Amino acid sequence: MQQAILSIIEQLKQNGTELKVYERSLAQHEGVRLVMIKRDGRKALLAEGLGALADALEGEAVAGGASPSKLCPLSHANRLVLNRFFPYTAPRAFGTGIATIGLGDRLGIASPGHIETVRGKELRPILAQQSIRELNLTGRDYKQVLDAACYAAFQEGYTDGFGADGDHLKVEADIEMALGLGFTMLTLDCSEHIDNTVEGLNEEQLMAKYAEVPADIRAHYEGKYLNRTFEVAGSGFVYNPQSLAKNVLIYAKAIEYMEHVFRKYIQTAGREIDFEISIDETLTPTDPASHFLIAEELYGRGVTMFSMAPRFCGEFQKGIDYIGDVNRFEEELKVHAAIADHFGYKLSIHSGSDKFTVFPMIGLHTKGRFHLKTAGTNWLEAMRVIAKEKPALYRRMHAYAFEHFHEATAYYHVKADLNAIKPLADVTDAELPDYLNDDDARQMLHITYGVLLQAKDANGQALFKDEFFKTMDDYELSYTEALSAHIGKHVALLGK
């Protein structure tokens, strides 16, 4: 590290400041050296020297150094400066040529551990990945989400690139907002344009409802698909009058919306955007023939994708392993992966954290070209750190989550049986981390993150949030190590 900046750090230490230096962050632009530090529990940028970078950063001068220097807060404005002078700190699109993993950091503190997990691997991280639901439950916004990811890349000196995903966005105002802020990936949630009422209709009801579809739409689909066979990687898809009618009724409006969003926002962005189509938020698994029809229709209209997320058979519930017939899953996965490969996009797997049984299959049948989304497992690893390092806090949070569990089920579907969770009073402090290995306790804790972070006492003071984040800051390295081990298991089983 440059002597001049070292002398400033020593000066700060002599002032009685508790100070940590993130040495991987050290960067230089012309005559200015920049490094991230943590001073009395608060991170900041320390800039030393004269030049355009120092002029652009907002901050306060540091007295006593051998050269001009200033401390700069990790503000949104300073993040934009970093992006301008050090492009590796800004998110980017990756296209379809390399595997990607979405690592939704709900807390804004997990990205250093995520970076450590993927460093040097043939896998790129989507560090910023949040849905509107998650933002509402955590009280954050997209500026904060993106700021945290960019600063983490700088802190860790990570230059291989990362993405930012506006996850499961449904409405155009949110899409426009995310892309306007610089997000490089859009996951379009089409669930509100997919008709889930069709699945239960008998043949007569199905065809009667189909007859109500505008004649030009019926003519288009019938002319292109009716009684035709499409061959893809050894699989043949045939659309008879009933199966075609069903697909049109379920997906035609969604396809129109996909095309609309692509033309209005993706084509006009003026930069590369990784465009993902999500059709997984439905009541029934995606039939491979439906997957093919959607892709064939979109590519026929000139719509290209980064990835598509079908709903797979079985259950991809939050925070636990795959539930269902593994053999059937693998057979259908082969077909879904072949369809994606045929058109040139990646297969995307949502709620993908902790699905250790099927990870090897995903890596194999996608030929290592996939997008996997994880999120809540990072919160669970934070709770593991709390259980180890601050057992009294963990006990309070666990008890509150148990009491308020059903509030969280309004947002998430899980199988957790609270009666199967070992009573907290019967568990020693040393055994508390074992709750994070129990499926029922994991799911209870997994979905109550919003309840816990927003909980307040009668005076409006946070019950857990402040102490939680203070503990996580005190044990920053422990959290990085926990994430590196846990997400690292995902990465290894996926073959990366």
C-alpha cells in the first residue's frame, strides 16, 4: 500500500479511532489513491492525493496527512463517482455464454461473502437481486440495493463483473424505474397475464372458452401450430386442437406482454440488458410443449432472451431441498434444457437455494450454462452467525418468528410444521445453530425476515434490527466465511 495513504491511516489510528482497512479495495486513478476503511463501525472511502477522482468525491478533509486527503461516505452520489472512475464497480450484462447465479442480498451486507464464493470460478454473480415484495419487507429501495453491491465489488477488488436484477417485476413503472437506475437484468414476472383457471376445465368448457378468443389470434396460432410436429433434441411436440387451445388460453396474453416489454424497454435501452422471462409463478408445472410454444412464438417475433424460468414438477420451496420425484424432475429437466439450448438462452431455476439433490443434474443437463436464483439462504446464514455469536438475541428473534409466523405466510408458501420444531427452552446455547439445519425451523426463520426486521416495541423502537446489524458488523468475517461455505456448496454441486 502506498506510503502516503498508510501515513493517513496511522494518523487516524492515533486519534483513538477503531479502524479496519480493506486492503483488496486499494485502487488508483491518476494521482489519487482510494481505499475502503471501517472507522468506528462505519465504512467510508479514504481518498489521498490530488486529481479528478478526489474532486468528484464528496467528503471531509482529513487533517495531519503528508498529502491532501478526505474521508468520503458510502453515499449514492459517491457510488456513482466510483462507477465512473472504476467501471468494474458498476453492474453489467453477461449474455448467455456463461453461467450466472443470482445472490439476492436482502440485508445489503452479504455481497463480500458472495464474491469470495465465486472468485476465480466460471460463474458470474448477480449481486443485486431484489423483488418489490422483498423491498417492501426489508424497507429498502433499489438505489440502496445497487449501492451495496457496487461498494462490495470495490471493497473486495472484484473485477470479473457482476449483475443487477430487477427481480420478478410485473408492472411497467417498476421496470422503468429499475432500468433507469442502471439495473442490467430484468426478470419479467408474467403471472398476472397467465390464466390459471384453464387447467380445471373439461374439454367442452375448454373449447367453448377458446371460441371466445379473437378470431385473428386463433387463426395465427392454428396456422402456425395446429397438428404440426416440432422436433427439438429428440423430443417431438404436437399440438392437437385441445392442447393448442389450452396453450393459447393460458399463455397468449402473457406472450403479448413479453413482446410489449421487450420492444418498449429492452430494445430501446441503449445498452445490453439480460432479459429473463418468468413463467414459474403458476399453479401447475410448465409442460415442455408449452415452454417450446412460448419460445417459438417469441423468437418468431424477434424477441430474444437471456433466460426463461419454467415451473418445474415437484416443489422448490424456500430454504430446503427439492421435494418431489427426482427421476421425473431429471427427465423433464433434460427436455426444458434442450429447448433452451435450441433457442440459445439459458434455463433459469428460481427458489434455487439449498436444492442440493438436483444441483448436479442442473449443471449436467444445461451443459453448465444456467441461471440459478438464490436469496433467503443468505438471511439464514446471517441467523446462523447470530445463533453462534449472540445467542440471547437469537432466542428473542426465534421466539418472535414462532409467534408471528402466520403473518409471513401471506407472502410465502412453505411446508413448515411449527409443532415439529424443538422447543427453544430445551435447546442449549451451543445447540442453537442446529435450528438452521432443521427444515421446519429453517422455513420458519426464512420467511419471517420482514417481520423480524420491521418489529417495533410500544415506543416505536426496533426490537431486533439495530442489534442484529451491529452484531453482523462485529462478526463481518464470520458472515463472509459462512456464506463462502454454504453458497460454495451450491457452486461445487453445480459443477463450477
